[in-house]
Amino acid sequence: MKRAKQEVGLENEAPQTSQKSKKQKTCSYSSVFGESDLHSSRDWGNLPHHIILRVFQFLPLIDRARASSVCRRWNEIFHIPDLWRRFEFELNQPATSYIKSTHPDLIQQIIKRHADHLQYVSFKVDSSTESAEAACDILSQLVNCSIKTLGLISTAKPSFMNVSKAHFASALTVVFVNSKSLSSIKIDDTPLDDPSLKVLVANNSDTLKLLKMSSCPHVSPAGILCVADQCHGLKELALNYYILSDELLLALSSEKHVDLEHLRIDVVSENPGQVEFHTIKKQSWDALVKHSPKVNIVMYFFLYEEEFDAFFRDETPVTHLYFGRAVSKAMLGRIGMNCPRLIELVVCANGLQPLDDELIRIAERCKNLTAMGLGECEVTCRGFIEFVKMCGGRLTQLSIMEEVLIPDNDYSLDRLHLEVSKHLGRMWFPDMMPTW
């Protein structure tokens, strides 16, 4: 989660603290970080209150805590609520991570002194179950909080999934019940379940605007439908395709809902060949776009070629498409025919068949396309130039590996650079696809 800059007001300057008193006053955090060797001069001691507060906001936590031991005044500023609106708990095991963890003593002091100030909180854990369980233990203690943003993030494999569902649900319920002002929640790859969602809805239905919960296998379509039925201010929703339904899209399209801005959908194959993906009706998609005409519908595909049968047979209002595995020429042809709202397309792999016709069809019918990325695919230089010529300057991002381009009798790679640059209106060279 990005740390936002907080605006702070001007307050009166505090009187200068003598050098002798500075040596006598120690911070309660010294047991965590050791004795500080910082020494404040007379000028530093006279800095205006709001300047010191501003400096503290830019310091890493460990430096901020050390600075708080300089004098009584700096220590008092260290405990001002404005510094504790945002906090990121980093929980790592030395055996599994090189990242330094937030010290346990500091965590307990934060819970004791600042729990009721915390509003924007994230938990970053490594791949160990112990770290995820520690995060749940901390959540269980936030009984006096009024959190607005909560993020649970596994920096490696999804370690929250190894925590017992009862332990996780109990910890999350504490936050859902006591905050009552949650507006943004990111709980991907966790054992979140339907009863937990119902507690969330019961206590935060008027404030919830963003919910990211992809890869939550214990959530059913009925659970997410409950959220859609009662959280009328929802602006952004991220979920797994298996809980996307016609009923959900229609619920999000009702008059009582605000316009949805982003719908992010993960389409993932866990057991190749054993899952048959359902189809969403065109009428349901149309209802959503009619209600929220500017909605971005983002789909991430991690399927095998034989599993794509249910997708894009009818017009689908998807705006951003990412294919993490190989996708067939036939599927790209369907996209060109049935995705007129497409803005961005990334294809990591296709095979050894040139995609000239498919790209040209996409250029013809997808008039909003502004970004394209191609990985392990093949396109003739002539076909690629024709695609770029049809799209023109609206292609603000074009990431194509040089290995994708097949020289032909009309264009060498050197000439291709010049032709593509001319049609884009800027200098262009093949490059690696960006991460997404």
C-alpha cells in the first residue's frame, strides 16, 4: 500500500529543552532500538512543531523511533496521532526471509498506545505460517480501532491460506465489528468465508468502496452476492471468476448502486481439464455497462488452451485482457470480433503461427485499444506495421519482444523501427514486456 502524505496544521512552538534534560529523558522505545546516539543542537530544538512532525512522517519507523529519544519535545511529537494513522506491520521469520520484521515489543506498544489512531493498516507476511498467524493475533487485539483501509499481503506464497479458517475468521471479525468505517479491503489468497462477509456487510455496508478478494476458495457466489446487494457504494471489486455470476452483475446494475469503476476478475485453472467454466450472459454484461458506462472490466487468464471454450463467444465488454499462458489464434480471433471496448491486451505466449490477421482484426474493431504487449508469439514485420498503422498514435504503450517479429521481403528489423516510429509519432524499438 502506498504511503500517502498527510497535511498537518501549524501549532505553537514548544519551549527549548536544555541539554541536561535531554540526557535525562529517555524514550520508552529505547528497549526496542537501544540507546540513541543522536544529539540535538540548540537550533534543532527550536524547530517549529509542524516541521518536526513533517520530518517524522518521512522517516522510516526505526529512525523515527530513534529520533524520538533526542528530547522530551521530540518524544511528545512521536506520539501524536497524526503519525499513527498509517502503519505497515512486517512479519517475517528469520529462517525464511531477509526482510527485517517489525519488532514484537514495538507492536505491543503500538497496540497499547495507538490502536485507536490506526486508520490505514497493512500486514506484509512472508511464506511462513507463523508470520500469518502472528498477523491474525495482532488483528484480534485491534478492538479499539476505527480502520478505514486494511490490506493482508503475502510477499511470497499465500501463507494466510495455511492459517486455520476459524482463527482467521475470528481475527477478521474483530476488525469488521469494531471498525464500522472500512472503505477499502484487500484480502486476496486468504481463508475468508461467507459468514465473515456477512459480518462485514452488517457493520460496514455504508462505507465499503473497494473489495479485493481474489483466490478466496471458501467464499461462494451467495456470499459475494450478499455484498453486492447491501454495499451500494461499491466502486471497485476484485474476485475469482468462479464466483462471478449473472445475478451478481445484475445486482451491481441496480438503481441503488453507484457506478462501478473497476471489476477485476481472475480466471485461473487449478485442475487442468477438470473444471468446466460457466458462461456469463450478454444481457448481464450489457446491464452492467448500461448502469456503469465507464467501468473498467479487467480479466487475468491463467488457463490452458482447451479451457477457453466458454469465453468471448458473444460480445463481452472487457477493457483489459492479460493472458499469462499460451492462447490460441482462434481465441485471439474471438477477441477481435467480440471485445469492442478493449483498451489493453497482453499475450505472454501463443505459439509458432503468425498472428497477423488476428492483430489486424483487433485494430479494426477495438477502436479504444491503447496498449499492447506480445511475448512468445510470432508476427510478420509487414503484418505488425499494418497493425500499428491502423492504430496510429493512440498506441501509448507498445511492448513487443524482438524475437516476436519475423523479417520478410518488404521489411527488415532496421526499417521496421523507422516505420513503426513514424506511425506512432515517437521513437520506438522492440523491448521486453512490462510486468503487470
